Amino acid sequence: SQQGEEDPQALSIQEGENATMNCSYKTSINNLQWYRQNSGRGLVHLILIRSNEREKHSGRLRVTLDTSKKSSSLLITASRAADTASYFCATRAGANNLFFGTGTRLTVIP
Amino acid sequence: NAGVTQTPKFQVLKTGQSMTLQCAQDMNHNSMYWYRQDPGMGLRLIYYSASEGTTDKGEVPNGYNVSRLNKREFSLRLESAAPSQTSVYFCASSGGPPETQYFGPGTRLLVL
């Protein structure tokens, strides 16, 4: 069974608005990562947050991690049409495996 | 740098046929992975190789075999394809324990 679960499953916003998607997981983790997948393409790594970190920024991305609630959120500020994609969280619990969630499909309307 | 490459991009098989999906990376990574992606299921790990010469089962290994041919190449074999194996297959690599993973473009497989 998968470790992470994203919410919402789909999100549609206007260009310029902020997009927030959430990830919940089940067991203790070493780190949590977010990936983007454009339609018909492979996944691209966006950002990694370690279990001892609470917040991390990268450009227009902001990730938070609450290990007590076993949850994370990804905020994309000032969204652009090019941000239209599916976003996945992935958690590393053991030595070698990442577990991916089912993804949030984001549509940014120009 | 090509990153992670996969061949073929698309394949149609009949039930019972066999095929091998190829994956190669040019980043000198130790670890390589095979995932399948199905609608509504996210990515599920089939097999992985933590280093050259080692392979281990992931979440959904049944019906598949793998070979870590050398540090660059990691192949996935379907010995007798079934319609349930219709999916998009992704290969990925990472420098060590799964920090950032780099993904190939995927192979779309249809089993009739």
C-alpha cells in the first residue's frame, strides 16, 4: 500500500492565484519529497524536506512538514499556466524505497 | 547528459508474449528503480537495484524480472504478458539512498 495520499485530487485555479496541495502519510519518515509530472512525461523532482525540518522554500514553492500530524503541504505562489501538471508527494521511510502518493492534478487557467 | 533514457516509448503486446524494457542512465548513479503508473494509483515500485549486482523486490514484483546489467543499465522483463500489465512504466535512478530520483520519459505498454 502507498505511504502518501494527496488532497485534493484535482485543483483548478486562475493564473496568478496561489495553489495549495496537501499530503498525508502513515508512518515515520526520513524525508518527504515533491515531484511534478507534466502530461505524458516522467516525474521531475521539485523539493525535498527532511524530517527535522518544518519549512523549506525554493523559488515560488513553499513546503511545510508537520511530523506530529504526518502531513505536508506544497504551496505554489503566483501560479502560471506552465504550472499545470500533476504533483506527487513521496516519502522515504526505509533505506531504499520511496513511496509515492496518488497525486494532485493542478490546472492553471490563463 | 541524456539523463535517464528508456526504450521503447510505446509497445503493444498480445497476452503471453514476452518483452524487455530497457533503461540506461549516464549520471553514474548507484541506485536504479522500475515503477508502474496506473490511473488513480500513483507510482508503484516493481523492483529496484541499490547497487550494481544487487536487485530487490518492490511493492508489485509479480510477473516481472529485472537485470542490473552494469552500473548504467537496468532492464525489466515481462516473461508472459497479461492485460493487467497494461500500464506506463518508468525507470528512475538516484545517487544513493533515495534522495532525489531522476526519471526517464516512460514506456507505454498495452497488452491485448
